[in-house]
Amino acid sequence: MTEVSSQVLSDSQGTATVFAGDYLNKLSGERIERECRAKLNAGYREIIVDFSGTELVNSIGISILMGVIDAASGIGAKVVFAEPNPMTTELFDMLGLTRHVEIRA
């Protein structure tokens, strides 16, 4: 089972980091979505989804990420994808997600 966790960074920008785990599918995607929405509802305005430990992202995971991006955009918040591997970065780019999020290496 993929472990999804979150961490609130103590800075004045209201940033929270959600760690995606090793495989982003429906189950882990729903956990990520819950974590992100909880942070947005708590007032955080920057959500960093950390993909440093993620090896694979499937289509349902992408769809769930798009929902997170839409929810954040709707309240003026920013979503950042941190440290995705090259294959995942290429997938995000091909599907147009990079037009809506910042990718941080």
C-alpha cells in the first residue's frame, strides 16, 4: 500500500507539502486529494505535491491531480509538483498539467 503523508512547513507563505508515495493510482490519489483539500480548507495557499518517491503515475492519478489543481485555482491557491522523475515530468507535460502547475526539480 502506498503511503501518503503531509507536512506543514512553517513559513509565512502558508505552504503545505503532501508526499505522494511510490505509486499514484486511484487509492493513493484519493488520499492525496483529501490531504490537499484539507490543507486548502485550512487556509494554505500553496500546496506542494512531492513526487520524489513516486515511480509511477496512472491515468486515474492524473485525473485526481487535475481535480486538486482546479480546487486550488478556484480559491486562488497554487499547486507545485516537486521532484517528479523525468518520465513523470514528461507525462505531466504531454497532458498539459505543466501549464497549470510549477514543476520544481
